[in-house]
Amino acid sequence: MNRLKEIAERKQEIRSLLEKGDKNINLDEIEKELRELDEEEKEIRRRQEIIEGMNDSTQTTKRQKPGETTNRANGNIYDSEEYRNAFMNYVCRGVPIPKEYRADAVTQTTDIGALVPPVTLNKIIEKIEAYGMILPLVTRTAYKTGMVIPTASVKPVATWVAEGAGSEKQKKALDGTITFGHFKLRCAVAVTLETDQMAYSAFETTLVNNIVEAMAKALETAIISGTGSGQPTGILHDDSKGAKLEVSSLDYQTLVNAEAELPMEYENGAVWCMTKKTFMQFTGMVDKNGQPIARVNYGIGGKPERILLGRTAKLTNYIDTFNASLEAGKVFAFLYNFADYTLNTNFQIGIKTYEDNDTDDIIRKMIMVCDGKPIVYDSLVKLVKAGE
């Protein structure tokens, strides 16, 4: 208030006069004036506190019913009803996010206008994991970008010793490292006029459905065959890694040979990965005793469970199908324990809205950051098309 400013300025003037040491100053009058100024200041500040308390009480009454708790009270303003509604208005209508929700977003780049609410974010993660056959199998981490993680290739060995004797001390050497990079996965979508008229809960569902398929396909494709340049490194990227079997035709012996190449230490958890068309070529085949080598069980969940010689087969479209036109040397199926693949990802998805001046489309751009690498290749057995 202006009066508080005037009181502060007057006190400063009195202070300056006293510091000059002027003998003509009446100290009794100065002291009396200071007491009056202090009393007046206390009265003004007391009134301000009462008014502010009334404002807080009014806002609480409007926003919160008796017995209710809000997400904002729990400290996460981005999960509140107010922010989710503001987020929908930002995406659909271009209404800027209120300043109170943007004050803490200092770590975001300047072109990111909003953060996806955690409720919507959780739906995206759940839908991605349910969408593909590969993502739920890999190991998830959240290491910082550029962190160097040591790995060991030598394991200690136990030895038998005589009574009272000791064994040789063995050093656990960390002779390898893994560093996760910083790759950006981007998905741009447009929201229709119908979505513009929806409530924010329906809007969130529609937005999730628009972006989830593209992100799931991009992640799973990178896990299988990513180049490692601008994207995660795929399991099949390095041709020199893992065991390789050349196959000219699919038969029972093909699976037997692949199982023989898989080290016994890595049997638990290893699964087949191939396309549905490749798997169906095994369906109907039998061994010399007439037992089928491929089985499809239908559980109570209604989802087919496909098995080759007792081992689970995961179907995917991110690998070639075995046929006559397949190029020699191409991988069409492989055995691998996907837990040996690490996907280092941060699902803090940012969103930016902009207009395409050429088409007048309103574009919503989603961004996430991730990286992935195969940590161990010992469980990898690849089937490739044999040359002519």
C-alpha cells in the first residue's frame, strides 16, 4: 500500500537526520513521531493479514467441499482438476497455461508450452505396454543421460579346500561400461473439432489413442533393429553378436539346432520372436513321433499362447517373414531373453501447439526422451535365410 511506502520513506529521512548529528533536532518529538509511525504500520499490516485470510478462506470454499482433498494440496499441481482443464484448453483452443502452472517449468525448453498431466501420462504408459508384445518384456531404467554404468565380464569361482585352509582371493573386475544417450522420440497429432467440444476426461482418452500407436511402434522397432544413431540400439543391429544359424527351409531340425545353440545358463526367460506368418509355417509340423512342434493354447483371458517345443513365441511385425523372396542373410526369427535389453526412458512428455501455415492445420507435438541397448548377447540365437 502507498501509506506503508510513505511510512518507510519517513523513517529513512529521520534516520538520515539522526546520522548527521544535527544539534537543533528535538529528540523527544522525533521519538514520539517514530512511535506513532510504528503503531500506524502495525495497524495497516494487521488489516492486510485479516483481508488475506478472508481471501484464502473464500477460495478454499469455492474449490473444495467439506471432506474433500485436492491433488494440489498433496503438492502435485499438474495432477489437479484445474491444470487438467487448463491443459485441455491449451491443446484444443490455444489458451495459454496460467502462469501459476508454468512458474516451476524452468527445466523445460522454451518451445514447450505445457506438461502432459500425470493422469494422462500414466494412461499413455499403460496403453503402450498393453499395445505391443515386446515392451513389457524389456528391463526399464531411469538413469541420467550420459551416466557411465560399469559391467563385469568375469565371475568369481568357488573352489574346494581342505580343513583350515583358505582359497585364493579373486578380484571382481569391472572391465566394461555402458553409457545411455539422449534420443528424442517425437509424435505430432491434430485434434479434431469433435474433440474440441469434449470434456477433458474424454479429450485425454482421445489424445492418448492418437499418439500411443505411433510411439509404441517406434519404440518396439528400435528395440528389435534400431541403428543406435539418433535412436536406441536394436538387438539385431550388430551382426557379429549372438549365434547365427543359416536356414534354407523350416522344419523340426531348425528348432532343435537353435535350442542347441542356446546356452543352458540362459534357457530361463529366453523366448522366440518372429512374425505370425513365420510361426504359422511351423503350425502343423510334427516330429518323428507325430507330436506337433507348435502349439497354440487359449487361456481364460482369451489371448492365444503360442509355443514352439515348449518355449514361448512372441509375435511381432518388426522383423522379416521367412519366404522364398526373403534376401539371403536376413534374420527372420531369433531366440532372446528380452530382460537382457535395457530401455532407459523418461516419460515426462512435453507438448507444443503450433499452426502449419501451408495447410492451416493445428499441430500438437509430443516429445519423449529415451535410449536402449542390449546389455547381454549370450541368449541371442538368430535364424537367417541361407544363401543359394
